[in-house]
Amino acid sequence: MPPEPRMEAKGSVSGRCQFCNAQLSLVKPNGRNERDTDEPNGIIESLFTVFDRECHLSDINPPSTSGSSGSGAKKDVEVGSDDDSFVLLDSPREASSSHASWSVDDVAVMNKVLDVCSRVTGVQQPLCADCSNDLYRELEQGIEEMRLSKEAYEVLYKKFSHRVDGVDDDGEEEKLAHELVAWEQTCRDAEKELDIVQRDIERATVAREQLDSIENRYWLAFNTLMLNLHDAADLRDVLQSQMEASETAIEKLRHTHVLSELFKIGVDGPFGTISGLRLGSTPETPVQWWEINSAWGQAVMLLDIISNSLGLKFNRGQIVWEPYGSFPRVLERGRGYSDLYGPVNKILCLGYDRAQTIFVDCLGEVSHVLSERGVCREGMPFALKYPIDGDRIGGNSIRYGLARDKAWTKALKYMLYNLQSCLKGTLDYMDSCAINVSGLAREQTYSS
């Protein structure tokens, strides 16, 4: 919607150009019908005149009124309030005679006319003379371009019409026919190639789907195999750890025997001990007879186990030991039993000393058997640490009635050391026999 013109003074209405925003002032002629005007710009020129802003009032020569009024009086120049343009109007003195006043209805009609003109022409109204001339020139230029385009299209239309109507010669027509046939053949060949390409694409699509299926199955099998491989590796590591632990335990057990764990022989001050029981007595540290008897019972039991393991019969079967706990005794064929338990005194101890002497002799026989069977200790043939000479061990007599308590206690300690050596030699012999038996069993297995 263009801005509505507003009334400023009597006989004039002001507005702005919609292109250049110049100030416009419209005047209504008195007694003149604008519709009778033959010239298109007559109404605009009769209503207002627009001057450039650089024009000065002194440069304006108002036109003579001799042709119109016949009086020869000069018209006054009235300047609008805007700085963009100057509007030349009739003087106030002649306004009453040459121009009529604008009423409210006239302004409404003018607004309606401007609105209709804007909708019909597609250009916002009102326009000043310069903008109207510029718009007119643009329209003229567009019309000229359309005229040239129309002429070009007419030439092309005539040329095409001449070809369609058979104006060209037969040679041109035959040439076009050959070209048409050639293009049709080219189209058919292209369609055949397109069909071939489409079939190739379909086969390639099927092959790709098959490859995708094969690839999916491959990766599924690969992932399954990797999972099984990881599980097998974990199981292998677990079994390896178990094997190492088992080998360690076997190696420990190989060097650990029940007899050595059951009959632990050691030292407690001046006393030798077996299974934690002291054997012997000194004036400074007297030991009760029940403890001595129990220690002798342990020693006799260990000697009997060693002889059974070696298959040894003492003195060709003439001596038989009977380990009855804390009351051990020995049987000599033809002489009877000798008790190896107390209490006894220095005078009445012949049977006790006899049993101790027989025990030492039996240790000597065990040592001799082990040496004959090739048992070695530290690379040397088996031998007792403390040599036995009759009733003496390491130079100390084992007889209770003849020796002092300290010497007797020391002889008993040496006797336990020798008993421990016999135990170790017997265990080594048993291990070597077990190895030989297992090797023989393997050889028999391989031979069979």
C-alpha cells in the first residue's frame, strides 16, 4: 500500500515518490477536467513541477501568463517543506481563480486511484516525473528486447516451417532419413548394451551377496575358533600351573619320606633325641626313666623297620627285636629275652647292658649290608659316622653299669646319629630300587 497523501495547505496535497522518496505536492486545477487532456503527461505537468535540489529560487523564471490569463502578471513560487525537490505552484493570489481546493472525498478518491494503479501496473504509486521517465525508458528497452526476440523466433519458425512443408530438396530429406535410421539403430544397440549391462549388474549383485554370506560365515567360524583357542590357551596355562605345582610337590615328596618325618632324630643339649624324646641322663640334667624307655622303644621300632625294608635277619636270624612301645626287648635264640627298659641301677643292669650291646651290633650289621649293596653317601661307600668297636661308639661305652652318666649319654647320642645314617642309606637304597623297577616296567611295556 502506498502512503496516503496528506493535505498541507488549501489547494494542495503532499506525498512522496515510491522510488526516490522525493517530496511531491499535488494541486487541483479549477474548472479543468483532467480526463479531457490529450497528452499523457498533461495532468502531471499541470498539477506540479519538480526541480532539482540544487536549483535556487533566483534561477527560476516563472512562465508568462499572457497565454492563459492575458494579464501578464507573474506567478509566485512556493517552496515545499522537503529538501529533496521544489514544487512550482500558482501564486496564492490566483489560487482562488485557477485552482480548486481538495476535499476529504477527493483525497479518498486519490488514494483509491493510487492503490488501483499500484495493483494493475505492479509499481508502487505515486512517482515523480524523473522516476516515471526512468521507468518508461526501462519499459521501452524491455519492449525492444522482446521485439528482437520475436523477430528471431519468427525467422526460426519460418525456417522450420519450410523444412516441414518440403521446401528443402530431396537430398536433404534423404540425408535426414538416413540420419534418423542411423540414430534408431544406435538407440537399439544402446538398449541391447543396456540389457547386457543390467544382466551383468544382476549377476554381480548375486555374486556379491554370495561373497557376503561366505564372508559372514568365515568371520563367524574365525571368531569361534579364536574363542576356542583362547579357552584352550587358558586351559593349557591352568594345566601347566597344576603340572608345575605337582612336579614341585613330587620333588618335595621324593626327598621326603615317612620314616624320616616319623622318626625325627636330633640333639637337645647333651642328649640325643628321637621323636622329641631324650635318650640318656646326666647329673646336671636328670631324665626320667619313662622318657628314656620311650626313646628306646622308638629306636627299636625304627631298627626293626630298617631290617624289614632291607630283608635283613640279624645274626642269621638268631636275634629278634620286639618293639613293645616303652617296654622293648630282644630275643636271643638259646639265651632268652633281654629287656631294654628301666629303671635299673649300676649294679643290677646286666640284662639292660646286654640289650644295648646287641642293638649296637645290629647297627653294625645294617651298615655292612648297605655298603655291600652299593649305597653311597656323598660319593663315598656307605660308612657310619661314628665307628662301632664292640660296646663302644666313637670311643664311648654304651654300657650303663661301666660308664659314667655323661659318657653313657654321649654314646647314646652317637648311636642315634648312626641310626639316622642307616635310615638315610636305607631310603636311598629303596629309591634306587624303585627307579630300577620303573625302568624295567617301561622296558617291558615298550617290548610288548
